[in-house]
Amino acid sequence: MKSSPILDITLRWLVVLLGIVSFFLLLRGHDEPGGGFSGGLLAASAIIITTIAYGADAGRKLLHFQPLSYIAVGLILSVLAGLFQWDAVFMSSIWVELSLGFTIIKLGTPLLFDLGVYIVVLGVVSSFVLEIESIVKIKKEGL
Amino acid sequence: MSNLLTLPLLVPLISATFGILARQHANVQRWISLAGISVYLAIGFILISHVLDQSYLTAQVGGWQAPYGITLVADLLSAIMILFTGLIVFSVLLYSLMTSKPCGFSPAFHPLVHFLLMGASGAFLTGDIFNLYVCFEIMLMSSFALMTLEGKAEQTEGAVKYVVLNLLSSAIFLAGLGLLYAKVGSLNMADISVISQQAVADEKVGPIRLAGLLFFVSFSVKAGMFPFFFWLPASYHTPSPPVSALFSGILTKVGVYALIRLHTLVMPGEVLGYKLLLTMGVATMLIGVFGAASQMHIRRILSFHIISQIGYIVVGIAIKTPLALASAIFFIGHNIISKGNLFLVAGLASDIVGSEKLHKTGGMWKAWPQLGIIYLISAFSLAGFPPLSGFVAKFSIVWATVESQLWWVMAAAIFTGLFTLYSMMKIWVEVFWKDHPDPDRDLTLGKNSRRLMPVSLLAGIIIFLGLGGGPLFDICLRAGEQLVNPAGYIQAVLGEIT
């Protein structure tokens, strides 16, 4: 595919930006709009844009691992988040406060769960797009 | 011990996940799958022993109390359903490990089966009607993928009919949920039960009854009941035989399970018409058995029989005495096993004779009498012969109709039993007894002989259910008592608030 310089430069920034914003959404999701699902969708849109611009191979390269592996790892993380406290009921949340001197970071199992969701959504959506894009490519070459 | 209730959901989820990770290593994946289902089966036994001890187990997921949190509840009915589901999935997976058909090798097969199992367990254990809907969706998605696994045209055709109708039924379910939630402000089944009993007492039952009817329509589509059954025979014969066996064991039974919960817990009292349910049950019974009589394709015959057997269960639910509910529960267990086994035997036989159309089959009895005997055990059990499981199941249903003096229902039940025998004998004569139309056909079992193991296991369970019918039926009777008096369930979920 012939690429344009405008697309090239925009995309380079856009992918990084989407990654950062999606992570921001993931973190703020605990008590404000956002969370693993919308964060994951945004992260997947970085993959989608790359795929549309440069084809499925570029999307795969950006993703590095296979989409199905993302789904599996995300599911494992989410289940782990529920099992963290084995003697309590499933999905009981626990929180840890890390103090870094200048600020305090609250970490908890809901965040781990959300991270799992984030990865699953990223995997599911990009597997759709990559699969469809590959089929389209095969059809185009067939014609 | 409250984590015991989450295990039937977590174990399939974890085995499915690791199955996905191991998708490029077929052997590793199979061992993961087999280990997962074995653990699940063990949990099923532990669960039922605990429930026999304590009547009800509850868990409030995440520690949020009912009716606001998500509740998992196991009464005897749930525990029995989990156990039988575990048994059939175990045998089907064993069978598929020993098959050389493509589905045994597809990397998606094992994870999908475990996702299906997770959906079914969730449906059996949840105490929250919205989660019931979610579990239906999990099952629908995984079963759709399972059905189209080999990508044949006829599979896609069957799957489209299946999915469109089931999505429609889910939409109806969701509409009912919205209506109910707007009216009563709760999704916890025990809580809804309290409110709807109050509504019956106050004679303000209108909107709740409307929601109940929407649920009823949706569940009867899922269960394959009379006016809504047509998706079932259009799709069940298309996937590979292990998948058919799995579907016949799990999908419709979850629909029936939901119907039991609806009729005894969510909408107790006369919110749902008893006569409506009874008539639909009888119609389902008869239509199914007539449909089967007209078919000349092994698995199509069996699919129609699923429908007619559902009719028996619905009659049991409609009568709603402890005896009738107990016989419905026993019938579900018996049907999961015998029907599943018939599908597996049919798959094995058609692999050997090379066709599922009856006029192209034959000669199996001379070549493989063991398989013939296993077929006869399952078929006679389905038709209701002593000393097999079907006899206990059908006898108790008929006894329940006699007790309630519903003579026409009794007549229909016995008539259906006779016609079931007719179709079963049709398969017997065509597939096993007569000679194969092609005399040069090689009918040796070869590597297929390993697959006799899972089908013999199921045949053993059928005999066990028949011979141990008395004590096992007592357990079902206890389950029936629990269902007729939802007060215990409600108290177990909501605590002392009520």
C-alpha cells in the first residue's frame, strides 16, 4: 500500500496518544466514567487505525502477541483478581496503599480485574478487525 | 465453604482459558480439558453431598448482601443439574478425544465446550434473574460457535435458524426483565418471589403476570416447547455427533430448569396459568413423537424425541406437587444421560455404516453386537422399560397425573411412550438388524472401538439410575419439596430480613 507522509506522522502520534488515553481511562474508571471496557476499546482503536492504514500485518506487529493470547491472559488476570483472598467470598476486593513519598497510590483487586477486562477487550476487538482485514485482503488479491 | 459455589463457574472458565493458551498443542489442550471436567465432576459430587446435608448453600459474590449483590444459590435441584451436566460433558469429551473426526482436532472445540459448561453452571447456580439472562447469552454464543465448527453449509443453515430464534427469545426475556425491574425494583429471584406473592395477595398481579408471560415464552423457546420448537429439529442434526449430544444434554434442559424456577420461585401462586402449561406440555409430547415417526434420518428422529421428552417434564412442572416436580427432576437427569448416549451411539454407528439416512444403513448387529446392546439399553430407557432409568421417570410422571386425576394427560403420556418405542425400534431394525444395503461395506470398528468406553459408561449410569431408582427418587422428592415451599430458599438468600 502506498502511504502518505501526512498519514504517517499523524498515525505515529495518534497511536501513542490513544495508548496513553486508554490507560488513563482504565485508571480513572473506578469511580468516574471509564474503566477496563472503554479503555480496552480505545486501545483497540489504535490497532484498528494501524490496520486500516497499513494492512493487517502492521496491526499484528503492533499487537506483538496473537489476539487470542490477549483474551486468555486477560481472563486469567480477571479470575485471579477474584481469587486473591481465598478465604473470603469470590470477588471480595482488597486494597493496598503504596506511599511514594510525594503521593499515595491505591492499588486493589478491582484494578486488576479492570486490567483483565482491558486486555480481553483489546484482544477481542483486534481479533475481529485483523480477521476481517485478512479476508478482505484475500478477496482483493483474488479479484 | 462459600467458595464451593463459585467453583463450578471458575473451573470451566480456567480450563477454557488454559485451553486457549494451549491451542497449538492439541495433546496438552486435551489433557487440560479432561482434567478440567474431572475436577468439575468431583465438585458436582461434593456440592450435592453438602446440599443434602444443609439443604441450601448461598454465596454473596464480593460480599455485597442480597438483594443488592449477586447471589449464588444451590438447592438440591441446582446440585442435581450440575452433577448430570458434569456427567454428560465428561462422557462427551471422552468420546471426542477418541474420535478421529475433525471436531476432535479443532483447537476451538475444547475451550468452547468449557465456556458452554460455564454458562450452564451459572444458570443453575445464580439467584439473580439478570445473571440468568447473562448465562443464557454465554451458552448461546458458545453453542453457536460449536455448531458451525466444521463450517459446512448445512451447519451454517441450521445455526442461523438456531441463533435467530434464540436471540429473539433472549430479547423477549430482556423485555420481561426490564418490565419486572421497573415494577418491583429488584432482580434477585428470592426478593421477586416475596414481592410477587404479596402482589397475588393484594390482587395487583397484572404487570408481574405480563413479565411472567414474557419469561415463559422466552424459556419455552429455549426448552423447545410446542409452538416454539421448530428451531430444534432444524439444527440439532447438523453438527458433529458429540456436539449434538452435548446440546441435547445441556441447552434445552437449561430452558426447562429456568421454567421450573419461574413456576415455583419467581412467580409462585397462580401467576402463570396452570392449564396453559399443562396443555402445552401434552401438545409438545405428542407433536414431538409424531414428528419423530415421520423422519428417516437417525439424528432427526432423536431431535424430535428431545421435544417429546421435554413435554413430559413440562407436564411434571405444571402439576407442581412435590411428586410431580420430583419426577420432572428425575426425568431431566434420565433424559440428559439416555438422550446424550443415543446421540453418541448414533454418531458411532453412522461413522461405521457411512450414513445417517436409515435406508442406507444396516448390518450393525452382526458386526458389533456390543454397540447394539448399548443402543438397546438407551433406547428402551427412553421408551420407559423397567429396570432402566426411563421406567422410573415415566412411571413417576404417570403416577403424578393419576394422583391429580388428570386422566387425559395420563393417556397422552402412555400413548407417547408407545410411539417412542416405535421410533426406537425403527432405528433398531434399520441400523442394526437388517443387512447393510452394500454387501461389500467394511463394517469393522477399527480404532472406533475405543469409543465404546464412554457410551458403555453412560449405559452403566442408565442401569444404575434404574436399579437405584428408589433412593435416588427420594433425593428428587426432597428437591421437589424444596421447590414447592420456596420459603426455605428465600430465607437462605435474604436471611432473617423477611
